[in-house]
Amino acid sequence: MGFRTPDMPPGDPAEFESTPVMDRLRMLATHWTEYGFGGPKQMHALYIVKTVLFVLGGWLIVGLTTPGIGLTDLSAWWGELIVYEKLMVWTVLWEITGHAASWGPLAFKFGPMIGGWRYWTKPGTLRLPPYPGRVPGTAGDARTLFDVGLYLVLVANLLFLLVTPGVQNAAAYSEAGLLPGWALISYVALLLVMGFRDKVVFLASRPEQYAVCLLAFGVLASHVDMVLIAKIAMVTIWLGAGVSKFGHHFSLVVQAMMSNTPWLTSKRFKRSLYRDPPNDLRPSTTALGWAHVGGTVVELTLPLVLLFSTNATVTWLAIAGMVLFHIFIYSTYPLAVPLEWNVLFVFVTPFLFGGFFAGDGYGVTDFSRGWILAAALVLFLTGPVLGNLKPEWVSFLISMRQYAGNWASATMAFRMNGAEDKLDTGLTKTLRTQRQQLTDLYGSDVAEIFLQKCVAFRSMHSHGRAHLSLLQRHLDQLENYRLREGEVVCTVLVGWQFGDGHLFDERTIAAVQQRCHFEPGEFVMAWTESQPIHTPRVRYKVVDAALGVVELGYYDVRDAVAEQPWIPNGPIPHRVTWRKPGYQPAGDFVHPEPIPEGVGRDSGPEGRPDGMVTG
């Protein structure tokens, strides 16, 4: 792989689509094990440049707009909470404008490289209200001038917070002061209004990371309470991510992530992550070790040390461990590229836990009022608890299940009669389909290889194997369709994506159908929900854009992880619980009548679904 040259799988690109679909996916998944996505390294260089600009911008903003904080005297920043406030606001601004996560080629935006503000300031683009039939004033799915104005006011509020000097309020404890509470409160209030109008912009602001902290800094009268809220926020984020790694998913994530790491060039090491490549791509003990010792254990132990330790040496060792942890995550360039979050945590971890050391009066027992701790726990834990028990209710971001492999996702299929082009002709948007973007760069044959490599990437995770199983049953023949990773299409539909399948569920597809008018069988999607923490069952939906939801059911995640990415044994076992009256799947596999849950036998040996579909 060169700086400007992609690393392509073997074979003639012109002959790629003449190969059977499952043979293609096997070839692409096998190629991923050693080369990852295979894009040119200039893609990664772009992110280094962007990171430098992010760091430089944060430094200049804090140093030039905060009296009492010197631009070059960085030692003066130590212990000044306004530094954390402004850097947090700066990060939120990058996120909510689309310059942070979901930017650039690793988020499948090739030209232009940003959706974000370009979508959210354009009337007529898709808007996704979370409760359109329940919350007054949120009905509809088209962005209006009101939505554009609301978004611009949100951005203006953040810009004001960045450039305003600190004020001497009740919580201020130094000459630099703190950000004005009213402006922090107004931001959170505006964000909540936006959340009911459009959940995409709301999630893009990363509220699970920053919103509660900004609210606390706006209403609390003690800087000690503010520091402790910030500490609990960070620890909750780490612990939520650690808990999300329980189960079967995360080892598969580590395989794909480390195979895609640009600086990791040892093919021998990459092959060691798989049991017997190219024949068996299930996780090896090496992958399990990296996942659960290097990941789960770290995120469940070091944060608790940081929160409760009053020993300076132990605290600084834990700080060093978490800093290295985030540097490593940054270096892997995970898809959707949440890089700025990791950069902020590299700075904030020593700043908060070292600069406001628990042994110096900043421990969890030092809250001025007990109710503040109780309120913080409710605000920070409600989302993760609900999201793990009832994932259909809560975004995986709010559930704090970052990049653990357990999220709602989908694989989409467009009939090869030009159906995919309807997205370009029917929707108001600022990005063309990725096929068009990549064709401009590499030609149509290479574009198709890269797009189907995304599908192979999804099939290297447990849910991708379920998607392929469902599509085998519901499409007349896979070779009549072009398969697309749902998250890739999502970024074209709404301008932003971060692995949350709730952004492209059947409601979004219904809005797309109103504008694009697909015929039955032209656009079919296999969609899976996150796995709840207390059961191995994963629920699925099959959606035909023209017909709506046509089938519901579930499968056992253990059956998915036991299979290869190209499902050589046919569809994995799954149980159909409902099918649209009059609808019949078009594939050649068995299509038994639905057996609703609670009717007849509900499970077979070892809790597997009974009455299930088989090849």
C-alpha cells in the first residue's frame, strides 16, 4: 500500500461483479485480515493534519480569549477549570458541525468530506424527530427554516462561550473565573429542543459525553462539585464502554480494527488474531486477550482507581495507563474516526484527576450536598442502564457502548436496475452516493470493490452474518443486487453517522420512500437491534422500502459468532415471529410460517430459538 495508492484485493476489478456474491465476500474478508480497508495512507495523513488543527485551535482559543490564562505559559492552565470548560465547548463545536466524528474518507465521505453543517443548514434535507407522534411541534421529516435557524443559534451559542472571558460568579475561585452559567444553560436548553426536532444533530453533539457536564457547570455554585461531576462523567463513559465489551462481540471488533491499523504492518501478527486464516476467521486466543485484557479490564479497573485513589503515585500510574489507552485507540483510526474525543481525554485525564487530586479535597465524598451526587448518578446511569436492558429505546451512544460491536446495524440491497441512483435523484442532500463519489476517484469497478468491502467488514461482525442470512432468504438472487453497509448509506441520507442503526431504521426508510418511490423488491434492508445485556437473543427486521417492515424475528448471537463471515453453511438459525400478510420471501431457502413468541415451543437446546429457519 502506497501513500496515494490503495491496496486492492487480488483479481481483475472489471471481473469483480461476475463472481458470486458470497465468493466476493470471502475474498474481501480474507483480504481485510491482512490489509484492512486498504485505502491509501494519504487518508490517514488527512486526519493527522485535522488533529493538529484541532489542537492548535483549542490552544489559541483558550490562550487568546481567557484573561488570566497565558497563551505560552501552559503551566498557568493547570488547575484552571475554565480551561476544561472551553476545551469541552471547542470539542462540542467540532462535533456538532461535523468536523470531528463522521468526517472524511474513513467515514465514507470522499467529496466533499463533510456532511454535518452542510446538511443541517439546508432546508428540505431529512430530519429525524425521535417522537413525532407524541411531542407537539415535531411532526414531519423535512428540515424547515425553523430547524436551520435553531441549529445556527446553537452554533452561535457555542461560539459565544468560546470567545467570552471568564466571569466571577459564585463558583469562581481564581482571577480567570468561569464561563457564564446562563450561556451554558441556554446551550443545553437549545440542544434539548433540537433533540426533539432532529435526533441526528442531537447525537452529533455527543450529549452523552458533554451535555450533563455543561449543565452542571451552569447551575452549580461550587467548583469542587463541578470537578466531581466532570470526574464522574469520565468514569461513567469508561465503565459504560467496559461493560459493553462483555459477551461475544468485542473480539470480532478488535480483529477488524487491528487489521485496519495503518502502522501495524506485520501480517504475521494480524493473522494471529484469527484461528486459521484464510479458512477460519473466528477470533483466536490472541484476539480475545487484546480485547478483554487490553480493553475490558483496563476500562473497568483504572477508572475506578482514578475516582477513588488518594495515593498520588497510584493515581498517576492509572492516569498514564488511560492516556496510553486513548493514544492507542487514536492510532488505530477506527471507522467513523472519533479522534477528537480521544485527544481531549488524553489532555483532560491528567488535568482533572491529577490537577484536582482526590486526596486534596476532590474526592467523591467531597460533594457539598449529597443530592448533587445522587442527581449525577441518575443522569449519567439512566441511559446506560436502559440502553443495555432495552436497546430499542436508547441510542447506543447514550448507552455508552462505544465501538464494542453491539449496536443496531443493517445491510441494504439495491436491485441492479439503477435503483441506488434514485437516492441521488429523489433526495435533497449535499452528498452523492458513495458509488458516485468513489467512481470520480477510482472508476466504477474499483468503487464497487471498496463499497462491497464495507459489507465484508460488517460480515466480520456477528450482526453482518445475520444480515446476509436474511437477505439470502428475502432476495430472489443476491447477484441481482448491490449490497451496501447501512451506515455508509446513512451518511448520505442524513449527513452524519456513527454506527447507530436507529438513524436508518424503517422510519427513515419510509421518509426516503416518500421521495424516491422504489418498487417492491428494489430496495430491501436486513436490520438488527443491539443485543440486550441479559439475553443472547438479537431481534431483527426485514424492510422493503416499498412495503415497509415485512418480517420480524430473532436469532441467538452464539450462532452468529460461530459462523464464518461468508456463511458457507447457509443462513444462520433464526426464528420468524411475524410476517406481513400476503408477503412471501423471494429467496430459495426455507420460509416457515411465523411462530409468535410465547406460542408453542420458544427455545431449543441451550436456549437456541426453536421453530427456526434453516438452509
